Amino acid sequence: MSVGTSGAPEASAAGHVPAPRCGDTAGSGIDPDELPDGLVIADEHGHIVCFNAAAARITATAAADALGQRLEKALPLEDLEGRRWWQLTDPYGGLAIRVRQPERNLLLPGGREVLVSARYVRTCPTGPLHRLVVTLRDTEARRRTERSHAELIATVAHELRSPLTSVKGFTATLLAKWERFTDDQKRLMLETVDADADRVTRLIAELLDISRIDSGRLEVRRQPVDMGAAVGRHIQAYVAAGQPADRFLLRIEQPLPALWADPDKVDQVLSNLLENAVRHGEGTVTIDVTPSASPREGEDTGTSVTVSDEGPGIPEESMNRVFTRFWRGSKRGGTGLGLYIVKGIVEAHGGLITVGRAPGGGAEFRFTLPVSVPAYLV
């Protein structure tokens, strides 16, 4: 196995002959330059014998300049208080029982943060250090995760504040001045409190869904689902709420395959997609339910649902962000988490969801679920 950067010099400035390169001792047949993390290996005298491409990228130091150098010179790390890390940890002169340094945030020259961990390789448990293996990771991915979590917290706090303020205000008013209000006024206040409580409940449910999706623990309880009937129930609810019946066009292509899915989660997907079409779209909302090829390997059939409208649609440059957290399009409102959850639910079923432009010019969402017949019925 070769190191892939430039080879170590035959002798250091002190006349030391470097130990065999990291690739020669690992015996795995993997080029260190193929590793996603930075890898730096120093020999028993503290001279660098391996400096892979990722380490060169992270530290902005050419491998040719690092190989053969003293570790503390080629990799001058400091802790967050400005202290030199190699002097603090003293890997070559410190405790002989140490075997590792856990990952921690350190600073490169210029103040750039990097995640560093180290492994001490000894010839025997308390013997001298034979080799020091250091791994480096860029902090950008972790920063993105932290920013995403911070945005989620800020969004949730903002969304919770409004209904909770309303609930607190109305209940405090009713408790303090109950006798001053008519029955109709009391009913209006309590209906508002009830609606806001439902809003808080929905938000908490969204947060739980996101947690389960992100951790891969979203459970799918499969039962027979009549997709056409499920869509019909949502349309009836909108009509009962005041939407004109002729705004919806439901087309079902028969025969549909027998679909096994989680009915509650299918309702959640349909609710989000129809709400987006009704709230942000214009004209007729068309729902097509059709048999289709299964998106899952090993199954022939699936069921597709396409929801389209005749509104302005989604800009082309935003198509790849529709299913990300906090995407709200051009209109503000809501948490921006609904389509992220929809995608997670569909994928938990082994399905696929896409977004595009409808024939009428509006947005078109299409999701396909595999039939997923339980094994005991096959």
C-alpha cells in the first residue's frame, strides 16, 4: 500500500531514518489518500511519516512539506485557550499508560477549528511510544448540524409562543372576569383556546416525527389502505370547511393493487400535500391515484398519488430544497417542516416522492408506495 502523497524523505534534519510509511504497516491495501478524514502518523521520534490528502486539505499544508518534519512543527495545534497542545499532552514524554486522546476542538494557525483525536501505539502496554496516529476532521459538517438544530429551536420557540400566549391570555381573562362575559363570548374564547391547543399538539407531533426520522426510528404499522377512499375523506373535509366542491378533481385508475401501509401516516402525507395545494396553489386541485411500478427492488407493483394545482408553481431553483427543513417557498407561515416530514414518511415505507411542474403550470407532487404485502400473505 502506498501513501499516495509524496514519500517521506530518507532522513530527517537530525539524521533520523523514518519508520516505514503508514501504508506499509497497515497491510489493508487502502491508500491513505482515499480516507475521508485527515490522517497524520508520526514515528517513535516524533517525525511525520504519513500525511494524507485530507490532512493536507484540512491544514492547508502540502504533504511534501509535512513529511519528515517534527509533529509539533508541521501540525502546530493550540487549544481554545491558546495553549500549545503538544506541549500540554506530551505524547512522547508523558504517562506511559496513556493509549489515546479523545476527540476535541483544537485550533490550527489562523484560528481555524479542527476536530483532533490521537492514538498512542506502544510496543508493550507501558513501553515507549512506537507510533502516534492522529486523525483530523473538519468542523463544517458539525457546524451545519448545530445551525440546523439552532434553527429548529428558534422556529419551534416562535411557533409555540403565539398559541401559548393566546391560551394564557384567554384563560387568565376568563378566570378573572368570568361573570362579565356572555355565554357566546365565553364560547368564542374557549373555542380559540381549543384551536390553539390543537396547534401546539400538532407542533409537538411534528417535532417527534422529525426526531424519529433523523434517528431512523420512525415506525410504520402496515395495514390495508384504500388510497382512493383516503383521498376522498380529505376532500370531503375541505368541502365541509367551506372550500367549493368543484375545486377538487379526483381521478382513480382501477384496478389499484392492494396496498399495505400505515393509514395514519398516509393521512399525514395526504393532509400536507393537499393543504399545500389549497393554501399556496390556485385553480383546480387535481389528485390522481394510479397503479405504478414499485420503487422498491423485488416488488413489481405500487400505488402512486399525484397532487397538482394551477398556481404559480415552485421556482426551478427551489426544486432541490422543497423537502429540506424550514423551506416555505415565497409565502411565510407555518414551520416549514411539513414536506420534510412527508419525505421521511414516504421513504420509511420504502417509497419515493418527487416534485415538479404540473401541466397547468402549478406545483406537482407525486409519491409512490410499494404494495408491501406482508410475508405471511405471500
